[in-house]
Amino acid sequence: MKFQPKVMAKQYENQLRRLTTSLSDHQGRMGYPKDWPDSLSNFELVVETEAGPLMLSPTGQFIVPSSCPAFLLVAFLSENLDAASRLLQRYQRNKYVERDLHQRCVGEFELAALQKDDNITPDLMIECCDRLLRHKTVLSPSLKGVHLWVTNYYSVLSDGEVCIPWNWKL
């Protein structure tokens, strides 16, 4: 899960029930837009806590508060289906590129581990790994055996884990 906050299972069940009931009522009264595809199964919808903005994540997920009125959600989905589809396709392509670059970095730098924060998208990780590999000659001696964590800040943790921002500078 890319952008899902941690909530208790029962609370999440209630949030889903509230949203699905609202959507079902809307469908019964208004139907769904005729220009929607036959199936929305290729799209991802993340239901969040009570309140918050409707959003489209960088990975193409619809982020929806459980309290969102159905008519607003339907309008938001209608306006953003094309963009979500493009983002999801890009995410699907880039996660394989990211995996390959990740493996190259671990192998070529002899890293103990290479991890990233949940908010580091494949695009950002690709950029980070590309930069690491471009500077391999300079960085290799310093990174051998290191547990490297890609995040948004620089830090060295008490266990020796090294945190670098995805857009690190030499």
C-alpha cells in the first residue's frame, strides 16, 4: 500500500461501509456517468479517515476521505480518470526500472541493504539510483557494507543506517 495511513480494522470497515453506502445510494438515484469505462477495476481507491481532501496520488491512486459525498467523488473520478490511468501506467513501468536499478546499486556498491521511505515514488528512486551509479567511482569505497535508506533528509542513525534524500548532492 502506497499512501494508506494505519487505522484499526473495525474503523476502516466502518469507513468503507459509509462510502460504499453513499455510492450505492447515488447510483440508485443518478446512475454513473455514461462516459465512464465499463469497469473501474484497473483503478485504485484508497479510503482515508473521516475528513480530508480528494486527491490523485503521484502513483495514480484516488485518495478519498470516507466522509466524501458521493456526488463529489463521482465528479472527481470523472475529471481525473485519464490522469489516473496515465499515472498508474507510468508507475507500473517505472517500478520494474526501479527494481533493476535497486539490484544494480546493491550489487555494484556491495550494500548491506537499500531501502526507501513509502513516500519515495519509483520516479524519485530511479533518479536517486541513477545518480548513485553515475558517481560509482567516488562513492563505492564509502558505501561498501552500508545499510542505505532513501528518504527526504540526511541522517546517520544509531544503528549505523545511513539516510540520504532522493535528490542527494555530492
